[in-house]
Amino acid sequence: RSVRDGYALATSVRVEDLRISARIGINPDERDRRQPLLVSVDLQLADRGPVASLGRSVDYRRIAAEAEDLGSDHIELIETYALLLGERCLELGPVERVEIVVAKPEALPRGTASVRIALTRRERHDGQ
């Protein structure tokens, strides 16, 4: 009998405070320049067993690459950026849930604006 019979295992793959230079914002002065974003991603893996190979996980470098790639297109809102990144992350591997935090440190004179979104994969009703 394995000790694993006595607990439930959940594994998250995380990238925290990734600094991205993004084309983001709705104000006219924001449209033609890049701004810093701080992006944090938490992917909860769908597989409840131990992760013994990268095939059962997600390479954090792929998460960072998706975040950087998304920053090259102009996006008006950090809410939209977070949602698009979350959708991309759900496709990176065996991911059940994704939580994204996007902070825009230069949005306020004396603070940081941020948004947090969470996406959970729904069970499909067609047997898959």
C-alpha cells in the first residue's frame, strides 16, 4: 500500500512577476509605446498523480513565451490581456485551471493597477 492512498495530490506550475514590455492601454499616449507589465501565472494540472516527466506538466518557459508574444500586439485592457493569456495557457498541456494576475505598475502615480482572472476547464459532454 502506498502512502499516496492517504492524500489527494494537486500540482501547480507557476511563473511569478514576469516582466513584460507590452503595447497596452486605451489612452492616446499609450498606443505608440510599450509599457511594463508584471505577469503571474498559476496553472493547476489536471493529472492528480505525481509528475515524473515534462509530458505530464507544462514547461514554464512556454508560459513565459506566450506572455511575451501576447505583449507584441496592441491590447487595450489588462483584463483582455489576462483573458487571452489564460486561454493560451489552457492549451499548453494537461491544465485544469489557470489563474492570471497582470499588474500595470505605471498606471497610477502612487500605486499599481492590477487584474486577476481565473479560468477552469469545463468537462465536455461528448465523452472527451
